[in-house]
Amino acid sequence: YPGDVFSYNETLGQRTEEAGFLPAGAYENGEVVEEVGGGICQVSSTLYSAMLYGYKLTTVERYPHYFPVDYLEKGYDATVSWPKPDFKFRNDRDFPIKLTAVCNNDERSLTVQILGTNLDGLYMHLTKQTLAYNNTKYPWIMEGYGVQVFRHIMDGNGMPLGQVNEIYDVYHTHEATEQIKALDAQAAAQAAAGVPVM
């Protein structure tokens, strides 16, 4: 309904085996681990991607993954866990909306739709800016990417009316994360042995 905030975690509840969730890969503190309900972020991310296209659907709480995911472009994902982080958005339209999600096991696909009333024909057009960044401690290592998603409000004739900037995302790469850990461990070992660290 208008003004309502949808919370992914409140809607799904805690992911437990008793609730029917299975173990799968998940990120925890930048590491891939097995977790009950792992992979649930594919649903939250698909919902977030659909929400980006909805006029007057406003992000309330959303966090990117530590590493880029392989099922969506950078900037379109929403990581969740129990009880935090959560993905929340608000319906700022004057009409209710309906969420539908269909999983097709044969095609290994998930389709999320956000249905509602659109009397004025306004819609969102998405663009984004992606920049690589280097580690500050080890400047020769390209550590990851910064991504800014822009939601352009368009009228029914395709004319721009305004812009909404989503949060600025920072993604790390697996390779750089491992390189940095190894260099930090080497520096710690040298320091412990009394060897000067450059």
C-alpha cells in the first residue's frame, strides 16, 4: 500500500532448515562459506533490480555484496542475511503495488515483477558509472570497482524529468583480496622476525 515499507527479512523470516531452506554458498566477512539459505541473495537482488525500474519506489536499506555476483551486473544486487543486512524499499506511489516471483527449475531462472497502477506513464531509465580503484596500501593492486547507479525519471514521451542516485557501491575482487591478505601476512611475519618492512 502507499507509504508501506517492504522488508525482505521480515517477509521471508529467518532462513532455517525447519523453514525449508538448504545449505549453499554465501559470503561472510568477504569469505565464501556454506550457510543455510545461502543463495537467497539471488532473489533479493532480482527484486532490487526490478524495484530500480519502478517510479516512486524508494530504496530504504540496501547493501551490495563484498564481491561482484555472477548473475547480475555490478550495482544491481542486494545482499541479505539474518537478521542483517536487510533489503527494504518504500512505495511512494498513490496506489498499491503487487510483487510476484516465479522460479522455473527447468530453465534455472527467476522472474520478479512489480505490478501497479501507472496513470501518468512515467518510468525509470537506468545508467551507471563504473570505476576501478587501487588499494591505498599496495597501490599497484587494482582492488575492485566503485559503481554508481542513476535512475532517470522519464515521462511517457521519453523526456527526462529528474534523477535518483542510488548508493555508491564498492566491490572487491577475489584476486586482489587474496593478494592483499598474503602481503599483509608477509609484512606481519617480517615484523615479528624483526625484519624492517618497506
